[in-house]
Amino acid sequence: MNIYIDESGSINNTFTEKRDFIITLVVPTDKKQLERTYKRFVSSNHDDLKKLDKNNKMFLNDKFNELKGSQFNKPMKQKFVQFFAKKKHFEIYYIRIINCKLSDDFCRNTARVFNYVMRLALQYLIKNNFLEQEDFHLQLDERNEKTETKHFLENYLNTELALGGTTRGKFTVNYFDSSNNKFIQVADVFSNLFYSHLLTGAYNDEIQLLKDNDILKFIFVFPPEY
């Protein structure tokens, strides 16, 4: 199983305006159709995307490079959701970390927080049959990679979840330049959408559409809300 992962926000309990940190897991159910949807979206919105790219993050030397949710305005985010939600070719799982509920000690090592909550979320999704009992290939944006933790997430998940008995599958973790990985870009846009939804209260209809079409499967919240 391939899982494509990106994030929005930062892990920090000192800034009240950065209340949430979002990790988005995109799980394709039909990779070929999802890739076709991606290509059609880019080609049909090429000129509008170029106009929105004020910071030169989506276009390089006047040629399209990658999708970046942070460069989308509200109409483009709405169009993106409507376009990708027409037919179900993938599933979305959100991980929401509520920063204001984290202790100072917990926030001192953000890589450790990321890995720990990722393990908890995957454990929950596997135990509750959202994810199948099989091998998992996690693909992340390379900006999330730190030299000292390059292999830690893979070893950690295999120790805690595979050896721990949660799954019979094994985990591999790889990091990519997002411009070379279309589905990490898809995760990027959906991550920014949910982050914006929580920050501003907008995009209720879009979030509901993803739920209604059985694309948004679950939102894992940390710390747990009892």
C-alpha cells in the first residue's frame, strides 16, 4: 500500500494563531485514474494557476513544476476539491495535532512528535480496519527529512507496529522532491485545505463533499478528545 504524506502548519504551542498542525495521508485506490485526474486538472487550469503563482512555487522558468496549496486562492481550492471528488480514486486520512494542548517538553523535539503521532494514527487506522494488513510504503516530502532521523521513522514503525503485532505488514519510508511526486502534491493541497478550514471556518461544503463521496475516511485527533 502506497501512502503519500504532506503537512500544513507547524508544531508549536506558543503561537495562538497556529492552533493546528495537519498531516494528510492520501491513499490511492486507482493510481492510474488519479494520475489522469491530476494531469487534467493541471492542463485545464494551467493559466489560472500561473496567475496565482506570485511566489514562483508552482512554475519554474515559465514551465509548470508542481501544485502548491499555499498558492491557491479560495476559488481554486474549491475547484480542486470538486474536480478530484467527481469519482473516487483515492482516500484521505487527516491527522490533526492541536498545538495548544501540547506541553513544552513534548514540543522540544518536533521530529519526535511527528513520528510518535504518525505511529498512533497508523496504529488506530490499522486496528479499526481503515487500512489493510499489508506492506506499507510511506512517501513524504523531503523537506520533512532531517539527517539524524532519516531512517528513524521506518525503524520506529516496524518496531512498534510490525514487531508489536498491530500489522503483519512491513513499513518502508522514502522522501521525495515533491515536484517529482504528483500524489505528494495532491496531499499538499488537501492538507492546506483542511488547515485553512480549521483556521478560518471556510470550506465546510468542500469537506462535506469529501465525506459524502467516501473520500475523507477519518480524522485522527491528537491529543485525543474525550
